[in-house]
Amino acid sequence: MSINDLLHLAIGRLGTGKMRTALTMLGIIIGVASVVALVSVGSGRHQGISNQLNALGTNLLTVSPAFPAARPRAAPLARPRPSPSTTPAPSPDCPASSTSPPS
């Protein structure tokens, strides 16, 4: 088949499914238009931010943290574990004092 035959066949097939052809063309047109719109919006925002930074009068931007860097912390102080000799005896008025402690 020659190119002319293929072109004639393709155009003829477009006419048989008119609704399908119209919807496909509409989808392609909407897709291309949305991509163009998003790219132009992004480009415009980029240009606007660049203009604002250039209006600052310098081409050097320094970013520093809001808080100073944390220094390494010292190890927590060790607390002595309570032992039976350092723990006071429970009061005789306490109802839980008659039970044996868990082992």
C-alpha cells in the first residue's frame, strides 16, 4: 500500500466513527491545553520568584536554621536504686501493708 492509500483509508475511517473521533480529538485538545497552561503558570511563578530575589540586591542567599544547633547532652545522672535498707517501712494504718510484696 502506498502512502496515498493509507491516508485515504485513515480519513475514511475517521468518518465512520464520528462521535469517537470527536471525543478523541477533544481529549487530545484538552490534554495539550492543560499541559501548556501548567507549564506557563510554572514558568511565570519561577520568573516572579527570580525577580523578587533579584530585587533584594544580591545574588547570595544564606539559609540558616531557626534554632542553634543542639549541643550533645551529658549522660543522665545515675540514680541509686532503692534498697530495703533505704526504703521506709509502710505505715501500719495502710491496708495494703498486710499483703506480701511481689517477688
